[in-house]
Amino acid sequence: MIHEHRGEREAAAQAGEADFLRAGRERPSRAAALARAVRLRCPRCGAQPLFHGLVMNASCASCGLKYEREPGYFLGSIYINYGLTALSTTAAFLVLRFGWSWPMSWVVPPLLAWCILFPIWFHRYARAYWLAMDLHFDPPETADEQLPRSAP
């Protein structure tokens, strides 16, 4: 029974891939998707910005990719943001406190500021990375996951 479901999933994935390619959209390579994420551009076409200030656009004006597929879609990007913040803070604390023997009164204030400011700045990049990797590994398969292209 498990194998039957796996076969159905594989067939659906292949059909989705065929629909994706028939629509004239190629799945971007991992390198292209990462480069577009670093530039905060649409991971599919790279033509439009993902954000207007700190607010994410709903979709790409060029290719019609809908950025948020469902409520809670970017929960994974929060984990990326939190993980990088925690990792960098821990590494900096260990180096400053035990490597360079700074007193706690010198270590805590800058690290506290880092823990507040870095996630605010990095949230756009975490979302862009999450979207790019999701598009690379699991492209939209249904029409409601991508907006239709508007006529020029």
C-alpha cells in the first residue's frame, strides 16, 4: 500500500513537472535561484524585486509567480533566520568571552543589539532563500499556486 501511494505521488510530480515545462517555465538551477535570492529578486525569472521596503510583494509582475502559496508558507524562513541569529550570536559570544577574555559587561550589549537588529535585516534574505529553494525543489503545480500572466 505504501508503494502504491509513492507511485501516485511520483506520477503526480511528473505530471506537475510536465505542466511546469509546458507553461514555458524552466526550473531555475540551484545556483541561479541562490543568486536571485541574494539580489532579492523573483526566483523564477529574476526580473522583479521580491520586496517593496520590508513588505513582500504578492507576486511577480513579470512571470506571475505567487510568492506565498498558502498561509504559514514562510514558517521555514523563520527557522533559517532564527538559526543563523542563534549560531552567529553563540559563536561571537564564545570568541569574545573565552577567546579574547572580554568581560560580560562588554559582550552582552553588542550581542543584544545584534539579536534585535540582525533578524530584522536578514528576514528578507531568509524569505528569498526559502522561496528560491522551494521553487527549485518543489515548483508550483497548480494554477492557484501561480498567477496567470497578464497580457501586455
